[in-house]
Amino acid sequence: MNRKVHIALAESSVIIRSGLIQVLKQIGELDIYISEIPDVSQLEFLLCRYKSDVLIINPALTGHNTVREMKQTAEFSRIRYVALLSSLTEPTVLESYDEVVSVYDSAQEIKMKIIKLCDAEKTTENRQELSAREKEIIVEVVKGLINKQIAEKLCLSVHTVITHRRNIANKLQIHSPAGLTVYAILNKLVSLEDIQN
């Protein structure tokens, strides 16, 4: 059975929307549901209403930081963002997007990009959630504590701390303190001020 994917398509041009919808409907590897958003003033409301997995949006319709800001809010952070280009766009604008499709891409190129994006989303979903204790241990690792210090601070045995660290590495596929530091900052477990002190 094909995986269900809800795609919201935000584009003011009915011709471009219609053409892209026809291409998306041809993707046999995914069971795609498409919601059209012709007016971006309703973007956030409709994304919540449709519970979209992917947003394909023309960057010309939104402000420079709109996607970046949306990714930082809890309700929109799980959505994959695809820039739909119909004209020249500054490369810096596209940095916030997970993928880019152009009106000049072939149907096959667009299909492959969407499949690749949805496969990456599936991989992310398969990652196991960290427990509260594992998050505590990450914070202590980021602060530079060694296993023995972490064990003393959290009232655990060194063996338990080592087991938690092994589980963290398996769940996140991150095997270095530097990688955990980046993860902790991106997931707001610590702030830059916490690290610098």
C-alpha cells in the first residue's frame, strides 16, 4: 500500500497550480492528497486545517523569512518545504527550503524530487524519540561533563550513563560530543549562552 502524503500547494497562478497538480497525481509511489492555497494570506490557517506533510510554495508570494519563521514554530516544524520557482530567485531565499522545483523541470524530475523528499521525511519519522533522561544526559555532555561527573550529578551509575549514551547514539546516529552540541542547540535543549559559560 502506498504511503499517504498530504501536499499543500500555495501558488496564485491557476495555470501553474493545475499543471503541477497533474504531475503530482502521476506519482504512483505515493498516495497524494492535494490542497490548493491560492491566497497566501490564509496560508497558516489552511496548513493547520489540512494537516499538510509538504508545502509547495512560490517564494515570491511570501516574505524572505516566512519559511524560516514557520519552521521554528512547533505546529509547522514537521512540514517539508518546497520552493516552486517560476522566475529567478536569490539563492539566499532558497536556503530555508528542503527542496526546490522549477516550472522548467520535467515531470520526471519533479516526481523524483517529491519522492526523495518524502523518503527523507519517512526516515526522520522512524527516528525514535529521546526520553527525558536521555535529553538530560545530552545537556550534561554538551556542558563538557564526563560520564562519571554526569552519573554523580544525576544520581546514576556510570554504567547507566554509558547505556544512555549508547542509546542516544543509536537513536540519533550522532557519535561525537560536537554533533550532540549541534543537535542540542537545534532542538533547543541548550542555548548558545549555556555553552559559552
